[in-house]
Amino acid sequence: MGSFRHRAVIATTAPLFLFCNSQVLTVIDKNDKDAICIIDFCGECNQSMASQRADIKVISENKYNILIVDDLSENLRLLTNILSAHGYTVHAAKSGASALQYLQANLADLVLLDVVMPGMDGYQVCELLKSDERTRDIPVIFLSSADHVFNKTQAFSKGGVDYMLKPFHEEELLARINVHLSLRAVQKQLVEQNIQLQKEIVERKQAQEKILYLATHDALTGLPNRALLQERIKRDLALARRYQREVAILFIDLDRFKQINDSLGHHVGDELLKAAAERMKRCVRETDSLGRLGGDEFVICLPEIISAEVASLVAKKFSKRWRNHSISRITHCISAEVSV
């Protein structure tokens, strides 16, 4: 008679452990509430499915999840009893494939991995875990009866953090698990602190940049203010002297600005200044320096001007483009007086 599969969902007041030829055994701690075991088993194992009530106290403060991978049910039973008695939440798989499938959807804090298993051995499982970004940081402790140096070096070369011989002493196993979980916790904490530190550095840099921007730019128009403009003009003059070039500086006043500001209000005047600044930005070259001195006064520094005549021609063209120009939603026309 062929085998058939069942799924049992069993609620108990204490952890319940069933062992058969199943591929996956999962024990879930419900934070001191009723434990739930979800077990896939085959029909041939019906006689071995008697529940085993164990007087095990689950320590709810312990949040560590440990995955045990071993093809022998008696090994799974022994390890599960030991770890559960010390407050660990235990998940178990009877093959490497089942372990990998479990870890695709659930992360473990540590893996106890048997070396010799049918199909995929422990070395192959560990290598696959370390090649996956989601699972590569999970510490893996190998469990094996092989005491050869080759087996140990193979385990570490595949990414294992420890190698324990079977049979093992319970105290030694728990001590090693505790050490690697503690190291993992410290590593996580360091990563989190590093992320937080990087975030604070970025935020501080952004704050410093904002402070510098506010100190060097006009709050209303966003143009360089008097201090920054003076630095740029000083720089352009120094370069002009060095390379025997000419520099032109245009002074721009908005005609009738005071009249509009007084008659329509400061909010209209501010809107006019912002619109005027945006229009000026579109009229200058990338190499030019445009800034606001204050009020309705603006300055444009033009480096690399051939002669004073060319500078005068540029000023006339600039003034002509502003003649009787309506800015923003203001119905009044405004012009600009440009001097070199």
C-alpha cells in the first residue's frame, strides 16, 4: 500500500514533539500561550505518532530562533528537548532542501547543521546559505561525528562558525550556541549603530549645508546675497588680472518698484521681486554671477568680457528685454534700469 500524507495541527499547553519520516518538523513558541505544532507526516508512521508531553518551561524572554537540520529523528528530538528547555524557539528540518525552503520564508538566529545527510550534505547547504544575501549572516554550527582535520577545515571554508563532534556534551553545546548568538547580537547592534551613525552624519551635513545656504543666499529670491556676491566678484576680478581679461558688472534697479510696493502692499512687492529674479536667471550665462544686493537692486558679474563697449551693448540689450514687461500676475508694467 502506497504512503499518503497528512497534516496535523495540534494545540497543547506545552511544547509537543512528534517524529516520523516527515520532511519538515516545526515547533512554534506562542509567547507562553498554547504551543502549536504543524507537522507533515506520512501514513506509514501512524504507529509512531504518539504525543510526548514534556515538562518543559519555555522562557518567554528568550527570542532566539534556532533551526536544526538533521536527517535522524532521534537527533532532532534530543536537540529540540535541550534547546527548548533553555528557552529557545526551535524549528527543525530533516533535509537540506527543507531547511533552505524554510529559510526562504523565515529567518533563524542560528543553524545547527548535520554534515552527512542524504541528497544535499551540510557543506552544500551552508554554501548556499552564505551565497544568499538574506541568510549569509546567520551563524552555522556544524555537528558531525567525523574528527578529521579535512572535515573541520571544509566546514569553516564553507562559512561555518563552529564545528562540534558527536556525541556532544549538553553544557558545551549550550555554551557555544550562547557565544555565537551573543556575537551575532553584537554584530547586529554594530550594524544598526553604524546605520544610525551614517544617518546622523548625512543629517548633520544637510543641516550644515542648509545653514551655509541661508547665510549666503537671499531668503526671498534664493539668489546669492551681498556677501556671496562679493566673494564671487573678487574671484572673477582675480582671474581677470591673472589672465589679462575684462570683467563687467551690471547694476540693475527695478523702475516703479517702490510705487508698486507702497500702493499694492509688501506681499505684491515680494512676488514681483521673486518673479524678477526668475526672469534674470533666464537672461544670464552659467559663467555669470547674479545676486541681490537688497531692495530692488540686483547685480550681474560678467567675466570674460572683451571690452567696455561689449559690456555696454549687453547692458542695453538686457534693459531692452525688460522694457514694459509685465511680471507675474501684476497688471502694471515694469522696466529695469541697467548701468555698467
